[in-house]
Amino acid sequence: MAGPGRGPQLRRHGAAGRRLHRRHDRPRRPGRIPPAVRRASQNIMNLFQHFRAELIQIIDDLCRSGALPADLDTARVAVEPPRDPGHGDMATNAAMVLAKAAGARPRDLAETLAAGLRGLDAIREVEVAGPGFINMRLGDSFWRDRLREILAAGRAYGESGLGAGQAVNVEFVSANPTGPMHVGHGRGAVVGDALASLLAKAGFLVTREYYINDAGAQVEALARSLHLRYREALGEAVGEFPDGLYPGDYLVAPARALAEADGDAWLGRDEGDWLEPFRAYAVAAMMDLIRDDLAALGVTFDRFSSERALVQAGGVDAALAELQDRGLIYDGVLEPPKGKTPEDWEPRQQTLFRATDFGDDVDRPVRKSDGSWTYFATDMAYHLDKFRRGYATMIDVWGADHGGYVKRMAAAVKALTEGRGELDVKLCQMVNLLDGGAPVKMSKRAGTFVTLRDVIDQVGKDVVRFIMLTRKNDAHLDFDLKAVTEQSRENPVFYVQYAHARICSVMRHAADAFPDADLSPDALAAAPLDRLADPAELALVRTMAGWPRLVESAAEAHEPHRVAYFLDEVATQFHMLWNKGKDDASLRFIALEDRDLTLARLALIQATAFVLASGLDVFGVQPVEELR
RNA sequence: GGCCCCGUAGCUCAGUCGGAUAGAGCAACAGAUUCCUAAUCUGUAGGUCGCAGGUUCGAAUCCUGCCGGGGUCACCA
């Protein structure tokens, strides 16, 4: 279990941070950075955050000068993109939020604040609208600076210091080691992995962790199943598998290997002799299987934690003893569930945790009648272990069928960490596997069960990953094997990849057309970007400049799916531009007779490729340079 | 029956710690291809945000109660 001392800092601090920069930032020679790039690289990043700070400064000044009451609470002041782009680039609710405390009418206060905002260089236009919104428009040069910023950052664009190095533990998959992964596990794997990447991009120190449920009855059943397969491998006819065992053929190969290695050494002996070694052998084999599936999906973990090891090291006894000392464990009899009482329900004396003191509906048993711990008890100890390893923030990604378990786990974390730990459980809803609109019929018995690996092999890991992230985790997801590989607008994977590939294609053509030109990002950043004059061109820059903010808000909300919608939006605007060039040749990216204009437009699309790649990186999807 | 999640255009879904006239894709209809990949794009049309109350300057968003769908319900993990 919890090996001591391997804190997240050790593993992540240098490694992840540096790797990110090595990979994304091409080395630059300081002497050759164009002045324009240096200006832009004063890193405004989240521009809304930037202007919020400016606005707060203006408000503070007004407070100091007596124009506004001292100690105005500005916590609710927001600077955001307006819903309606017609309202400008940014809007703030400041006047409406502060009006009451300032003793002024919203519109009057808005005019006062607007006057201050007009003094800022980057802002071209300020107007008061509606009930007291202040709408702002930024100057074109501001947007061109953002473009240079993107070119300087490359695929690293969007990285943020929001997390400030705070350690976060993301536990996901944690599938029972009793067989290969199914499609539902795959969703949890992708959501957890992408969420972890997103948090890392937002400046958190993330650890990806897998909890191996290798204690309890299910892995004993696995051991017995392996023993049957082992006897079979030695020539015995074993017939039908009894209920509760695992009849899948994935145990055949491990059993053969065991028969090969040990011969008939385990035949004719008591279960007590072979159960434990068979369990260990079977779990190891299944974890190899699962690790293979995960590798095929491109998911790797920083740590695997074993439930059995945790129990054996006394972690559960220690955690429970602590709760016992605080009077949170008692022996008692639960009431039957309200409404529907199970038929076999009977009053039973149990060892219970006072979950109701921490927001749960009933107290929860921690010990089985045979004296061993319940799953809940070990899970409590496991979460305490994570907390003690330095993770005040813990995220668990579970299947929706575990929804009934969330409250008690939250209660346990509250109790064990005395309120200092925070647990967010992301429940992943079911995946409906379809093929051309028709549900894929699956039956373990008939051998038509479709595993995650089958799907990856059929459509590719990048497609699986992207599609799994096109819905929020708590919504059902239709996964149509046919639709996800179609090359059309309604397939978001294709649509986004197509945009990236098109850009790469243009860059290749440009290199042919201007063989002597330096088309590196640094050089493009020095292009005369004021040649970008079409509204659609600047609109694309605006959208891309929203990426840092999106990274931060999606990371804070723990919602990686938002990235998919952002990518779709960037791709849409790019394809739009491309097609304007179809209608009007003067808008094509490559203008043979106008080198400066070409360079400016290449700067725009190179930045677009970076932003697309930056987002796809979060998803663990490889941006393609060519389709087909 | 208790608890949790979901309910937004004909369909599939977005909707930012409460913001202005609720968005996109598909399907429908009308268009664009001597051209950097038309595998794309332009335009039109389409909604009582499940229902009813409440909170406030302001609600798809927060609260309460219903309706509909799914999940789950004491020694399974």
C-alpha cells in the first residue's frame, strides 16, 4: 500500500514541469527574439483575470479618494465574455453588484467606473448598457499581441499558475482485477486521465492513482476460477463454471502458463493450500491484462495502491482506531430502510461508523460478521492514506452505479481529515455502444461481449478518447462505432483533426511557395500582423485568446469535456476562414504576390494549430498532420 | 418508498461560481467546388429551458414541491 515518503513533489515537481517545457517550447536564442514577441510575452494569459485586476484597482482608487465607501466587497465582481458578441469583448457586472453597498444607482456607478476603464490603453471602447453592464471592446493591437503570445508559447499555451503547485490526487479506473476492461471502464479511464492533464495544465501537481481491489470475496472467486482453468489445462473436464465464478476465457492462458511452470503440483490439495497463491497469481495476471488495456488507451498511472497491502499493513485498524477514539464507531442495530424493506431483512448487531454526523443518511457498517473489514472500512483507510500522503484535494472517478456510495465516502473523508480534506467524486454515466444507430447486443454467455480493447482496436485510441470526452461525465454517452469514424462535420474528432491537418497542409504549401522564408513560429510572430484585417481573422484570435480562461474554469469545475466544445469552436472558425478564401481568393492564406500578408496569415493559422494541439494534449489525442 | 443523477429546438447536446434578445450540430429548405484537401462552408426556419411556486435589480442556472427517465438501497467490491 502506501509506501512511505513518495510524496507528490518528488515525483512530479521537476519531472512534469520540465518535460512539458522541453516538449512544447522550442529552444530560443535570446538575441533573436523580435521585440514584438518580448512585448507579448509579458503574459497576460487569462485576459479576463487581467482586466478584472485592473478594474479592482480602479475601484480601490475610488474608495481611497472617497468617491466610493471604503471596504467595498468586490468578491462578486466578474469580468467575463458576454453571451452576445455584439456586446463587445468583455463585460463586467461590477456596477450592479456594488450599487447597493455604494449607495448609488447601478447605471450611475457604471458611468463612474466606465470613466476609469476608458483610461486603460488596451481598451478601445467602453459603454454602459442594460441594467448597468459595462461593455468593453479591446483594440486590435491587443489581439495581435495575444497572437504573438500564442506563437511564443506554442503548445504550452493555456498553461496557468492557478493551481499554484497544490497537490491533487486523481483516482480513477480502479476496476476489479477480475477480467479485462469494458467500455464503461474506458470512459472512467479517459475522463480521469484528461481531468488529470487539465489540472496539470492549470498548475496543479497531479498524481494519477489506481486502487487495486485485491482483497475480499471477488478475488477469491477469481482464484477458484483460475484453479478450475488450471485443472482444465492439465486435461480435466471441468464442465460448467458454478455461479459466482468467472467463466471468461481470459483465465485460460494464465492457467496454462501455471500448469506449464508448476505441473500438477497443485492438484488434489486442500483449497487452503492453493487459494492464496492462486489469488496472488490471478490478480497479477489480471492486472497485467488491465495494464495492457490501459496502455492501448494511452493511460498510465503514477501509482497503483493495493487494498490488500493496506489491510495487511494495519492501515485499516489504525484509521478505525482513530475514529473509535473520537467516539465515531459503535455497535448497534440499523433501522430497516425506509419504505421498501428487503425480504431477508432482520435486525442485526453491527459495528457502525457515525456517518450521519457528517451528512450521510444512515450510519454505515465497517465490519462483516466474520470479523473482516467491509469494503467501506478499507476505503476509508485508503482515503485517509491519500490525505496523509499530502493530498488535501482528492478526486475519485467512479461508475454511476456507485452513486449511492458518494455520501458515505464524503462523510468519511470529512470525519477522518477533520474537515481539512476535500473529496470530489465524478460519476461517469453509462456508455451505450451502438453500431450504425443500433445497440450492440452483448452477452458474456454467448461470447459476444465487446471489451474496451475490441473498441480501441476497431476505431483507434484517439477516437475513443475524444468521443468519451464529448459529454459531461454525468450524462449518458452514445458511442456509435460507425459514426465515430465517419469523416463528416458531425464527427467532432474528425472535424477538429481536419482543421489541424489543413493548417499543416497550408504550411507545407507555403514552404514551397516561399522557399527562402523563415516560417518558424518566432519568425511568424514578427510578421506584420496589422495585415490581419478581416473580422473573421480577428474573431478567431479572440476565441483562441479565451483558451487560458477556459483551461482555468474547466480545471476548477473538474470538467474536461468543456475542452471538446472549445476545440470544436476553434475548428469551426478556422474552417469558416478557409472557406472565405474559396469565395474570395484575396482571403486565401497564401498570397503569392504579397509576402507580408502571407506571413501574417501563416502566423494566425500556426497559432491556431498550436491551440488545437494544446487542447488535444489535454485529451491525450495526437494532432494529425495529414488525414487518411 | 428513501437517496443520487438527468429532463433545453423534430433528433443529439452545449450553456462559464445567477446576467442582457437561451446557443451549436444533425435532420428540413435555399445556395457555394477552374482554387491552400467541398471530408468543407453560407443562409433560412425551428424552443412554454419537464410543471408550479419561491429567493432578487435579474433564474435554464439557486431553494421547495410535484411529473417523467435512469441508477442505487444493511456483512458486493
